[in-house]
Amino acid sequence: MKVTINGQPKDFPGDYEAPLNLYDVLAQEEVIGMMIAVAHNGNVIPKGDYAQIFIEDGDIIEIVAPMQGG
Amino acid sequence: MTLNIGDTILQSRLFLGTAQYPSPKALEQSIEAAQPGLVTVSLRRESKAGKGQDFWNIIKGFDLPVLPNTAGCHSVKEAVTTAEMAREIFETNWIKLEIIGDDYTLQPDPYGLVEATESLIEKGFNVFPYMTDDLVLAQKLVNAGCDILMPWGAPIGSGRGVNNPYALKLLRDRYPNITLVVDAGIGAPSHAAQVMEMGYDAVLLNTAVAKAGDPPVMARAFAQSIEAGRSAYLAGIIAPQESGEASTPLIDKPIWHQK
């Protein structure tokens, strides 16, 4: 299935036996443990809830971190 | 020269931005020199490279309050989502709400600003709205529940100082109990002193320090000017008048000076 992460389309294997959750995606993106915030289809997901969010084809994920700002 | 924002006591009335410094070291030295009351931060997309983490390590070392912004947002939805992500990441309900309405001047969109403010206040945010100096817009934002307003002095990064001192003074006079912060357009420490002398509660600036020849020295200069301006406001500045008035007493003046 196709998932858009920070504007970039990515392919993930769709597996009905073990559906992909947001934590899995973040682990594959190697951002677990970083100071980040994540939005799934426009909804901000609290840190503790990543594993409860199941990913479907066409989902949009945004991962952000602190940055310099004025 | 502390300033209370809700339950938080800020140790300075200088709010310092963290962008555009020539190096991370210059940013660190400038924060050290300015000793600001808070620093502003933003959010950007993160990857496994972890670019944002290095920046955050610098900021968190200072143990200062952070004010996240919604810089670069052009719509209410974008700004509200960014604010929610900022709250999640920085664990604060403070948000500097920026919704740009014009890309040339970076003038904030007043209509979107009011709509987003209403939505964010309903979600429990303490909104610091970056706004123009329009009095009616200020009324709408106060009615929406803001107890802080951040009118611009001039367009972001322009360094022009205060384009319309009359409008800023009017806001101060009409909203004596609202925390007023001039945000954007400041170029020189004298500009910051000017608005503090008008009774503004704080000044938020970034480019004037980050792009200065020597950012840490300029950071210190701004801290001093903001403190001087605040002291002058509290001390009471004399009213200007048209004619001269001798400062030296004339009583018992020696006779040979008279004709």
C-alpha cells in the first residue's frame, strides 16, 4: 500500500494478518526516540497512541521536529 | 524587569527568535548575551537525519520558556494543526499564531487570525497573535479571549522600526490591561526602547540580532535598550513643549551678568 510521509510517497507491504500501525511506520522511518510530533491524516496523534493507529492505503503522515523560528 | 504571562514569570521583556543566525554557536552566544524572557521556535518536517534534534539540544540547555510559532501558515486549518503539533512536541499551550495574508509584506491575514484564534482558544491554547496594528482587529481578538496581542512594528525582517507610532500608542491607551508585545520590524535597539517607552510590555525580535554584524553583542544591546525603555516608562517621561525652559535656577544670579 502507498503511504505519503512528509510529502513523499512510500510503499509498505499490506498484511491483513498483521496490520501496519503508526509506531511501525515511525520505527521504519528511524525517528522513534526523537523529539517529534506526528499527524495522521491531519489529526495530531499523542505520543502514547502511535501503536493504536492502523495505517491504510492512501494515508498521509506528517512527522515534525523543533526548528529555528522567529 | 520581570513579566508575568499567566503563571509563568519571565525574567526579561525581550522575546528572542532563534532563526537565521550565522551558526549554532552564534545562536547559543546570543541567547546567553540577551538572557531573554523566552525564545521562539518553530516546527519543520523531520527525517532520520534528526536535524531538529541538534537545534533542540541547544535550546533546552537554557531552560527558558519557549513560544512555538505557526510561521509559514497561510490558512486557518494549517495554523490550527501546526499549533496542535507544537503543543504535542513542546508540551506548552502557548502559541504564536501567524497566518500570512500577503507574501510580499508578510502581513498577517486578520480574518484568518480571528477565526484561528477562536478555534485555538476553544482547544485550550494561550494565543499570542501576530497581528497588524489595527484597533478593530485588536478588539476582535480580545473579544475572542486573547489577553496578549502582538502587533507588528513593520514587516517581518524589514528592520524599519515602528511604521505607525500613532497606531501602537492607540492600542496601548485603549488596552491598558492587555499584555502588548511589539513583534516584527524592529531593526535597532532604539526602536525597541521607543516602544518600551510607550508602555509596551515586551518586544519580540529575531532578524535584528541574527543578521547583525556581531549577533551576541547586538543581543546584549537589545536587552539593555529594552530595560532602559521600560525604566523610562515607569519613571515617567516629561511632556515635550515648544519653548525652552532654563534648567539652571536664575535666583541669586551675579549682578555683572545683568545689563
